[in-house]
Amino acid sequence: MSAAASSVQRITAALPPDAVPEIVLDADFDDERLWVPRGNDVWSMPLMFSVTQGSWVNITRARGEGVISRHRHSAPVTGYTLDGAWGYLEHEWTARKGTFIFEPPGETHTLMVRPEAGHMTVLFHNFGPLISVDEDGNTTGFVDVFTRIEVCRSHYEQVGLGADYVDRLIR
Ligand SMILES: [Fe+2]
């Protein structure tokens, strides 16, 4: 055994006894069952749900004119663009492959794929709920970690993976 391998073993053994199990996930982009529909031409592949922090991590994929309707975030969001081009109707910038976004609490926007690319794939970390709003900013609904879990349970049941497929993602 090499010196490097034995040092890895020592680090693993040092995990505190009260730590929750890690998540190690090979998210297969090509397995369509893992993509949970989220409206027209938009899908979400969940990677982690934190029911103690109220947050979740997912890869959002959109094609064509994929749009996520206007909503407000009451907690931060980070996003890292894996592919394509996208932005918000409320902002002039365009995110492309490699673009990192930090969205502060209070940010309100309408997500759309930029037509120059026609698709986007983005790793998002939502630190809290999305509040759906209309043009005047009136609340019309919400999405939080618990509603996402329920939607994903239902989808994974439908596609034959089983509702409990989601359990491996919950911490
Ligand atoms: Fe958003």
C-alpha cells in the first residue's frame, strides 16, 4: 500500500461520530428518469435535500424557450453554469458555461434560456424557498425543500425508481 493511500484511510477514520452520512452520487445525465419535469422544457435533477437547513441542491436543465416564471428568493441562491446560456428578464447579463452567480435574498426574477444557445444546464444551490409572484409582486405560491421532495417522490414513483429513491438525497 502506498503512503498516499494510507493517509486517505486515516482521514476517513477521523470523521466525527456524530456526523451524518455523506452523499456520494454519480448523477447520470443520460438517465432521463432522474430528470424531474418542472414545467415546459424545464427539468431538475436533485442532488441533495437539506431538511434541517431548508435548502436543496439541483441541476436545472432547460431547452428551447424554457422559462421558470417570476419568483422571489427569501434566502441566497448560488448557480454555476455547466452548459448553454441563460439569464433573467430582469437583468441584462447572460450566464454562459463557467459563469458563477450569487443571488442575494430579495432577488426577484424570471429565468429564461437565451435564444443564442437554446439550452442551459446549471448547478443551483437554493438556500431557502422560492416565492412565486405575479407582475406586481403579489405572492401566488411557493416552492421549498419539502414541496420539492414531494414532487420528486411522485416522479420517481411514476418512472419506476420508487418513491424512496429520494431518501438517499436527504440530510
Ligand atoms: Fe430563482
